[in-house]
Amino acid sequence: MTPERIARLKSSFAQVSAEPRALAARFYQELFTVAPALRPLFPVDLTSLQGHFEAALALVVKNLEDMAVLQESLRDLGVQHVHWGAKPQDYFVVREAIVRAIRSASTSWSEELESDWRRAITAIAVPMLQGAAVHTAIIAEEMAAEEHAE
């Protein structure tokens, strides 16, 4: 990611995250509007998740210069999301909901900034999906080994 992209993303994030939990509330509203079937995967009270969402996004924005630092944590997060019922196709829906939430909170939105955010969110989603895939493959291997043991 170029220094210019990183600077735009950091500036954008500072603006849209100025009010605690507002961005997260917008995200969950967007997500459940376009994907109401995902709502049952979440607790009724989203307060705690809103804090986690914003902290995680802040950590990613802070580490945009070296996303490799977060790869293992993001893969682990992908495994957790498998346990919570997330499916690979959900990541596309989530990315779009995040982009819409940021766009709605932004006073300086542009196509360039939208592209930057899509790239950043994809950089989060890909290792999460990789972690989920590896976890699923391990479960498949365990099942196959169990079948051969009988």
C-alpha cells in the first residue's frame, strides 16, 4: 500500500471514528439491512461488539504500513468467525457494509478513497478467509483420518 493511500485512510479513519461507536453502529445497521439473515449470528446487544469492531479497525489502520504484523491474528480471527457461523461469501457483504458505513460518515468521500478502503478491507478479509480455510481443511483431514481408522 502506498504512503499516499495510507495517509488518506488514516485521515479518513480519524474523521469517521471521532465519535465512539458511531461508525460501528452504522456498520451493523448497514450489514443487517442488506443481510438480515446474518442478524441471528450476533448478540441482541451489540455494544460490546461495536467496541471490538472499532478497536480492530483502529489496529488495522495503525498497522497499514506493515500488515504482515497482523496476519496471524487475522487468520485466528477468521477461525473464530467459522465457529460463529460466518461463511466465505459473507465477507463480500461485510466489506460492502463497512464501505457504506464509512462513506455515510465521511465528509470528504471520493472514488479514490472508496478504492483505498476496499483495498484495506480486502487486506483484512483475505487472511481471515485463509485462516478459516486452513481450519476447515484440518477438520476435513481429521474426519478423513477418523474414517480410515475404522
